[in-house]
Amino acid sequence: MAPTETRRFGILLTLAYDGSSFAGWARQPTQRTVAGELEGAIRELDPRATGVRGVSRTDTGVHARAQLASFDTDSEIEPRGWALGLMPHLPPEIAVVRVARVEPGYDPRRHVVDKTYRYVLLRSVVPDPFWLRRAWRVRERLNHPAMRVELEALLGEHDFRAFRSARDERPETVRRMLRAELRTHADDARIAEIVVTGDRFMHRMMRIICGTLVDVGRGRLAEGAVRRALASGRREDLGMTAPADGLYLEHIQLENAGHDAWPAIDEGALVA
């Protein structure tokens, strides 16, 4: 009798996490990482599950409201079972906020339409413990109109080779920015949020954008920095790299976000 073929299932997770206590997303043998904690939890439910395939390799200290990761499993656990079953095995800084079925081998990176990042600024001369490690506290006053002009220059398709760290050696550096705005918090005038949506981002690109905006906003960098850097391709024409604390992976738009999701959107899933 021929052996029975094992059936495989693909699972897509949407995750939220506070990145303050993790050495980023990607697995590292001697560091506590989000992917490492997640894989440990998955294997408590299915020791034969594959490793996770994440969309964005967030840096140390960067947060996420909607990181995406997939894996394959032989288990017939339903999406609801995965969501509730993983919870006791994850640290409190990580939450599974949505689970869907996808095809085995599904890699969410190949289905990304665009990503949205949000950066939180706290304009205050004194610390606020409730924003500790969740926002960048800037003591100086910020020129919001000047910062908005810099953001407008990002929109469209450009060569963003100046907007990446020295670690990023990818030869293709053209990206398309779809949205770039600065907004103030409705309930707290001290809080400003920089929101950028693009088809792709490079290593530390969003933090370089935000550091540049703040340096222009507080008068440390001449206005027009973004246009100068787009024209020159020189990192030196931009400002500082903003701290990781204020950065959030806010949303990832997919062509195919799976099926049989739990919880459904109208049941309160934290999906933008």
C-alpha cells in the first residue's frame, strides 16, 4: 500500500508587538528577537512547522501594529485555534491579532502592494513616562510647514539611494512613495505623527526620512534637503537617522491576504 501523503497547510499571521525589548524581527542565535519568540510559540503547537516568513525585518526597538508572517504546518488547527493557542506561549509584548489560511509555501513578501510606516514625535522639554520607548522626544520647537514641504518632495517615483544605511547594498534603489503626511494628534498637541506609504522601503529609510524632517523642522538643516538628496544621491545631504523608539510598521497591503480569517474585521481585528 502506498504511504498516505501528508497534507500541508499555509498559515498567515498578523502580529502587533512592542519592539523595545527585542533585537529586531530576524532570528539571531544569541539575541531575543520577535521571529525567534514566534517560532518557539508555533512549535509548542506543532513541532514540525516550518520557520516563519516575515515581510519586514524591523530593527531593534522598532514596533509593529501589523507585521505579517507565514509558515507551513501539517496540523489541521483552524485559524481561531492558532490565534488563541499561540497566546499563552508568547511574551506579553507580542500579540497575534489575525490568522488566515493561505496556500502552502505562501511568502507574503511576494504579495505586498505597499507598506505604511508611522513615526511618533513627542515635542516636550520634559520627559513623559507614558511615551517612553514609544516616541522620540524632541525638545526644540518644530517648523511643521517646512517639514510638510519636505514630505511633499518624497511623493512619486524617485531614486532613493541617499535614503538608506551603509548596510543596504541593493543595486536597485528606485521606490514609489504614495503618501507622505505630518499630522498632529487630536487629543495631545505635543504629539506629531509622520506617516509614509510606499511600494518598498530600504534599510532605515523611514528613520532617515524622519531624522531629516526633524533636523529641518528645528533649523539644523537647510530647507530643501529632500530634493537635494534625491538629485545628488548623497546620504550627506540628509539629516540624522531618527531613533528606533518612535517607529511603527503600521500596515501592509497585500494582493492576497488569505481566507477563513479569524477574527473577522467586524469582530475587532487590528488590521488597518
